Amino acid sequence: MRLDEQVQGWLTRTPGLVETLFDRLPDVLFYVKDEQGRYLWANQTLIDRAGLQGGESVVGKTADQLFPVTGLSTVAQDLEVIGSGRPIRELLRLYQTYRGDRYWCLSSKFPLLDADNRIVGLAGLSRDLPRPNERHHSYRRLKRFLDFIDEGLDRSVLIADAADHASVSMDTLGRLVLEVFHVTPKQLLMKKRIDKACQLLEETPASITEVAAACGYADHSAFSRQFKVATNMTPAQYRASRFDYAENRNQVRRAF
């Protein structure tokens, strides 16, 4: 639904209203960036999760500077949206806060236009993926599907085979998974694989190749590509970042 011109005028003529509204969204990161991918404004949730104080500490920085363990692909993605004019919608990503907390989110980015219809930046939001409601009536219908993919995380799993196992059509499966998990069946399978990989990288000395095999990837390269798409880090970078977080926490504990 599009806002009419009168409503748009009300919003723009009420000082601070838009900023205040977005600051009241605890599960959403909202931001505006310039054509170099530098923050012009960010809501309070983003500021908090970056471990900063006040909006001024965000302005002029890139996502790579606020969340340095994410590598360079966040800025590259921003510049791709700005350069091509093609928005990104509901991309499932995993990111870490400055404390090392992990959040799965659905990320969307849209180019911003000036009065001459030139792209001058982007606006984006990342909303936390909510926890599934296990008491939802659709959750019970998904039990056989969930068991099938959970038991098959260490091997190749086809969504069609999982749907057959659960005795539901692909269309019905897609609807049920979206109702409960707010993602597609393919995204859910990827999320489960990456979650398992993160656990193994954090808690075991297994090699990257061994982690890839344990998570159902045929080879090291395919796993690394998928992991980087989801997290903006290679598996090795992720393991190193978690080690750094653990060391920092230990130093804080020893200080007290």
C-alpha cells in the first residue's frame, strides 16, 4: 500500500517522528547510507548492537567498520545495490553483535533517489528472525519434515524428498514453513546447516573439511561459499572471531 502525498507530507513535517518510530523497533535494524555505503543515520537497535553511544558515532562509518568481523562483502553488497539500482529483498543472513551474540535476520535494501531520479544512497532494514512457535498448529504438521532434515544434515537432502516424507505437497510445505519459521523450506535447511557449522567451529577442533562434511556439503569450497553468503565470513574467519570474543570475555572476567 502506497502512502498518498498528504500522508507523506504529515510524516516529513513532523520533526523527529520517523526517527522516533524506527527507534521503537527493538527487533529491527534500520539505516540510511550514502552512495559510498557510509551510514547517514541508524536506529537505536543498530547503534546498541554495534556497541556504540549515540547516532553521531555511526555517521560516516561503513558496516565493515561497525561490525569488522563480517569482512568486506557487506559494503560490496551495498555498492552493488547503489550501482545497479536493484533492491535486495528478504535475504536470510547471520550476523554478530559487538558482544559476539548471533542473530539471524531477513535483510532488505533499497536504492534512494534524489529529485533528478539519481541514486544517491540506500535505505535498508534487517529484522530479526522470530523464534518459531512450537504450539502453532502448523508446527505439528511439520514434525516429520523437521525430523527428516534434522537427521539428514550430514548428507545431501532434497526438499522434495522431505516433503514426500512428511506427506505434504511442496506448496503446502512452503506455506507451513513460512507460517511457523518465516522463511522458505530451502532457507530453513540452509539455516540449520549453518547453525550446526557454527557450533562445530566454536566447540570442536574439527577441520573446515570435516565441518563441511558433517553439515552435508560435498566439498570444502561449496561449504565455504554458502557459509560466506550467510555470514559474510569464511569458516576460518568465523572460528577466529569466536576465539577473539572468548578471549575478550575472559580478560573482562580476570579484570574483576
